[in-house]
Amino acid sequence: MTITRAPRTIFHLSTEKKWQGGEQQALHLAEGLRQRGHRSVIVARRGGAFAERLQAANFEVHTFGHRGRGPDSLWALRRLVSSMAPDVIHSHDAHAITAGGLAVFGRKPPLRVASRRVAFPIRSIRKFRLLTDVVVGISRAVMEVCRQHGIPDSMLRLVPSGVDPDRVAAGDRNRGRRSLCLQEDEPLLTVVASLTPCKGHTFLLDALPEVVAHFPKLRVAFVGDGEIAAPLKAQATRLGLESYTMFLGYRHDVPDMIQAADLFVMPSLTEGLGTSLLDAMFARVPIVTTGAGGIADVIGLDDPQGPCARVATARDSQSLASAIVEGLSRKDQGALLVERAFQRAHEKFTHNEMVTGTLAVYNEWLGKNRQRAA
């Protein structure tokens, strides 16, 4: 454990109710900062998964109502900032930027950092420009969206997301396949993603009849939940895929589900980065994915050696089917890609690298603030 000479106090501000990839990244960051001697204070939505999980992880947690913009919530946030004088307020979602910015309005603010983890268009650019000092983007695609919407390069810093290699290493292929009642001769595709339109599930379902024609014992495990669960299940029924598809919802054994797979598939139409893809890379599971958004960074789409995964065209079911059939058929070639993916993940996308990069951003901007004050 490395203890720095100047411990920081960081407020991690979250208004999210559910637990998704961004909340997992915020947990990794809070844990990593704590291990390095800093004080991570959680300021989160009352009753939300982030507050509950980080309290269970023995963090100091303070809560507010709803999205933190009501008078009572803002007053509580202002008192908290006054009493603790944090060095950094790190907003982990867009609504948190508003809550944090209003909470320090009219007084000298601490360093205001905002994480941007999605490659969607930005709805309120004024919020970012007026209520933050620096925006941390998790991929080049996210950074480019920020630039297109008017956030200047001087406010942008790139820090890729990272995952804990030990987490997925704890998964067990046999245990995962037993839980799904699979025989060893039944090839499994695993998809770990929220059931939302941008994840591309509908294109994967359209691709499956062709894959099943080559692999009649195929099974597909969809891990995750979301607003299009019912339409996706209806699509599977319409295509005659009920016996091939398993909609598993939210699972606590995701490492087992990934290790159980013969191919990990990410058919996203857009992606901030895709941390479940990183899990598959650490698990040494072959991958079929699109190159959408931040996925290009993860798989090294512009690497001189070529990408470390089989790449299909986004929104193209035929391309996806061909890549999956090749991935299930050419396991010798897949083994080479797997090792390259494993090395790339270790070099660029661990949670420790993410913590180091974020701390470097804090130190850079806190140093600038000291220079201005002097």
C-alpha cells in the first residue's frame, strides 16, 4: 500500500438509483483512493444501490433525497461541504454535476471533477462548462463527443475505465455451465449488458438463426435487465429461438457466466468503453464485438497488429453471424487473439491504472489551483 504525503478528501457524488458499470467504476476508484491513504466520502442518493453498497464496504456515506436538487438536499450538501472542506467533488453522473455545482454556488468551490462514461450526445453543455473544472472521459470516443459539444480540450482528460482482474478470475467454467444445465457439447454465447437499445441485442437475435444452422446445439445467455426485456423476448419467440436463448436478468455470478462461454459477444451500437468486454479479456474468453465507440480503444482497432477480437459491423446482423460462426469454428486462431487480449487488458485496463490516472488528474488540477492562489 502506498500512502501519499498529502492525503486528499474526495467527495464521490452519485444520484443514480441502480447499480451499473459507472457505479462499479466509482467503487473501484473509492477503494483505490482509500488504499493509497486518501479519504473517500460517499455522498449519494438515499435508498440507491451506490449508497447501500459503499456503506456495506465500510465507507463514510451521507445521503440526500432523490437527485439532490431539492432545497433540503442542497442545504444538506452545502453544510457537508462547509464542515468537511473536501479537496475534490467528483460527480459520477450528469445529475450529480448539477447537485454538486449548486451546493457550492456562491462560495469558493473545491476542485470539481465530472466523469463522462457514455458516448451519447450531451444534453446540457452549459452544465459541464459552468459547474465543472475538468471532465474525465473514459475513451477517445467519449472525448470526441465532448469536443463536438463544445467542451474545450483544456477541460478534458482521458482516463480509461478499468476492472479488477481477480474478480473474473474467481469465475469457474464448470460451475457456470452447471448452473445453466449445459452439456459440454453445447456451445455457449454470453452477452453481459443492460437490455437497452444501444447494446444491439436485437441485431444479435436476428443473427442467431444463421448461427444455429451451423451449430444446432447453440445456447445464448443474456445477462442483464432493462427496458427492452419484453420486446427482446418477443423477438426471440418470433424467430423460433426460445429453446436457444436464456434471458437471465441480473446475476451475482457474472464471472461464472463469462468463464462458461465459448464466445463472449458484445453487439453494441455505441459504447462508452465496455467494462464487461474487459472482464472477458481477463477471463481469456474469445470475443466477437463491434468496433463502436470506446470498444475501438479496448480491442485495439487501430493497433498495427490488428484488433484482439473478431470484429463485426454494428447494426449488421449478417456480419455478426459470420463473425460468431468463425469464432466458434476457428478456435486455433481464437486462442492467439485471446492471449493478445489478455496482455492488452493487463497493460491498459486494470482498476489500478484507472485509479492512478484519476489521481494524476486531481493532482494536476489541484496544483494549478495552488499556483493561481499564489
